[in-house]
Amino acid sequence: MSTPDAPHDNPLANKAAAWSALFSEPMSELVQRYTASVDFDRRLWDADIQGSLAHAEMLAAQGILSAADHADIQRGLAQIRGEIESGEFVWKLALEDVHLNIEARLTELVGTAGKRLHTGRSRNDQVATDVRLWLRGEIDLLGDLLVQLQRVLVVQAEAHASVVMPGFTHLQVAQPVSFGHHLLAYVEMFARDAQRLQQVRQRVNQLPLGAAALAGTSYALDRERVARTLKMEGVCQNSLDAVSDRDFAIEFSAAAALVMVHISRLSEELVLWMSQNFGFITLPDRFCTGSSIMPQKKNPDVPELARGKCGRVVGHLMGLITLMKGQPLAYNKDNQEDKEPLFDTVDTLRDTLRIFCDMLAGLSVNEEAMERAALRGHATATDLADYLVKKGLAFRDAHEIVAHTVRAASSQGVELAALSLTQLQAIEPRIEADVFEVLSLQGSLQARQTLGGTAPTQVLAQVARHRQRLS
């Protein structure tokens, strides 16, 4: 077992000596605060320890590290893990980042063996590895939450497969749709989001370690062995690219921004539907707030805030793209600025998905209000046009006839179905008594039996498909 060095022999005992004895004066306190990242990158500690353990195991297997030093490193890192988990670990700003804090503590615990851990690597490839390991785990968690959110929506869709609501284009009443069908549109969006995250994960899960500072290393490293140990899918093939690339973070942020865009669209609808002008839904009280001056108010704060947080996540994406656009190869200090937006994107998306799973599970529907709204705006006008086409008219001619019919109904302040057969036949003689089934809301739903249509039987078929996919 190695003997811990005396404090004055520890090269990481102070910030000025943490990276080189070249400098003749210590870093100023202001610059130290300005350049330090430990306040936010400490969350990478578990990934840092994982990567160090895999690196040490490979060094020992390659004969670069002795078995005794390897054992000391394992013991020291296990103790550090326990200290961090228990909250006893002392994070030091003077040591700049998570990597030097852990390495300094390791050297305190195991002495020279701790100094040898950094053989064959640089903080450049170390941080790139840590971020990828951390992000991989977060992607897995986000994927699970997206599955949970889809399941909640599928349950609601099945329960409301036959509930009629107005479908809108340009926020104008267009055609009747099933509320279940409407919710399944979001299931499709979130399913694509989950697919995107899994595709991003493959590119995140590549190993930069062994690229060292930028040019590789003269030590006989087995990078593939480290990749296998860390369950990574491959090894970054170019050392310059390995340490300077952050497109995996940008790509993740783009995928996360799309999830938040879908959340924001759903949020906008929840806000509209909950308003008195719609009255379609009610959200559980625990997701709403009141007014400090108007006691009658119940405000949909969670959907509103989620809508706002979409802009926050999109902003982080733009920030990361801007961060990378002017950097020459290889690593630059600019890349320290990748972590806070990346961390906040993950935190925001994770919390949003968790809340929406709970909130949407508790959503209640005012079926009568939805049906009343669907009866306004002549929502079955297209059904009447289709009816006339089936009677032999060209669609454009049928379209013109229906426009006259809508004008007649509007002038009387009634819906199409309220016109008498005599009134309808005065406009188009080929209209018969069976038209009233066509003009009913349920008749309109039932008629749309094409794959992906809004007919309740089609909605239930899609529910079954999603249940199987999500099982």
C-alpha cells in the first residue's frame, strides 16, 4: 500500500501548482472564481469516478500501473464515493473543477498511486468522457419518463375515444374529432421524441478517453477495453475531434428542445381548454394557483410555466451552437460553458415530464362543453360535401353548394343540422333524409374510418397499438 505524501509534497495542494510549476505567481482570486467550474460540474462526480476506475483498470492490465497502485486507487475512490454520497466531501474552489478535487483527495488518501492515475489522460479527454457518461444516464431516465407520459395519454385517449370535440384549423372550428384522437396526436409526437433521444444516445455513448490533451498518448493504452468496461458503444477515432467535439451535447439539446416544443403546444391547448371561453377541461388544484386580488380565479400556472420554459431550453440550444461556432481545434476553455446550459436543459426537461405525467393523469373532461362547442361553426360542412360527392357531384361543385347551405344556416342563426329537409332540398334537390345522420357529430366521427382517422374504432385500434409498443 502506498504511503500518503506529506501535504507539502502534494502537487494539488494549491491552485497555482494544480496544473504546473511554470507560473511565478498565483492566480488572482477574481480570476479563480471566474474560471472555476466546481460549483456546477461537481454533479459529474459519479461519472468521473466511473471513468477513473475504468482507466486505472486498463492501465494495470497494460502493465503501466502496478497491482498495488491499482488496489490503492480503487480503495481511495471507494472512500471518496462514500464521502460524496454522505455529504462529507469538501469541495474546494481553489482546485477549479470536479476532476482536480477528486484527484487531490485521492492523493491525500493513497499518496503516489493517486498521482499515477492521470497517466495517459488529460482533463480534456477526461471531462469529455464524464459528460458523455453522465448524459447517457440522463437520456435513459428521460426516455423512461417519455414512455410514462405516453402511457398516461393513452389511458386518457381510451377513456375519451367517443367524446366529440371541435377540431380546429387557424383556431377556427373545422371538423368534429374525438378527444381521444386529439390526445393520441401528442402520443405520436412524444414517441418520435423518444426515438430521437435513443438515436442521440448512440452518438453520446462513444469514448473520448485516451485521446489525452489532443494528440493521443505515447503510452500503450487499450481504449477499446475502457469502452467495454464503461459499456460504451465505440471509441472516438480522432484524438482532436474526441476532445473538442460537443456536437453530442448540441444534438441532445436539439432533441430536448423538440420535446419542450411539443410540451409547449400541449400546454397552450390546456390553457385554452381550461379558460371559461372553452371550459373543456379541469386540472387538479395542486397544479394551479389563485389570484392575490381576484378570489374567483384558478390559473393554469404549470402549463403556462412549461410553455415559458420551452423558450429557456431553446435558448440553451442556441447558446451551445453559438459557443461552438468559432472554436478552432482542439480544446478551448470556451467549452467549460457547455455544462450549465446542458445541465439546466436536463433538469428542466426531467422536472417538466414528471409533472406532466401526474397532471395529465388527473385531468378531467367536460364532455358536454366539448360537444356544445363542436355544434358551433358548422363543423359537419365537409361531411355534407362528401355526401353530395357520393350522390354524383364533383367535389368542387359540392363545395360550392355547401357554402350556400352554410350561408343559409348562418343567416338563420342555426347549425346545418337544424335546417329542415325542405330547406336543404331547395338548395340541392339530391339531398335526402339520410343527410341528417351525416350532419350529426357522431355520424361525422364514425364516417372517418381510414387508418389514422378520428372514428372511435380507429382511436381504439391506435390505443391498442400504442399499448403493445409501450409494454
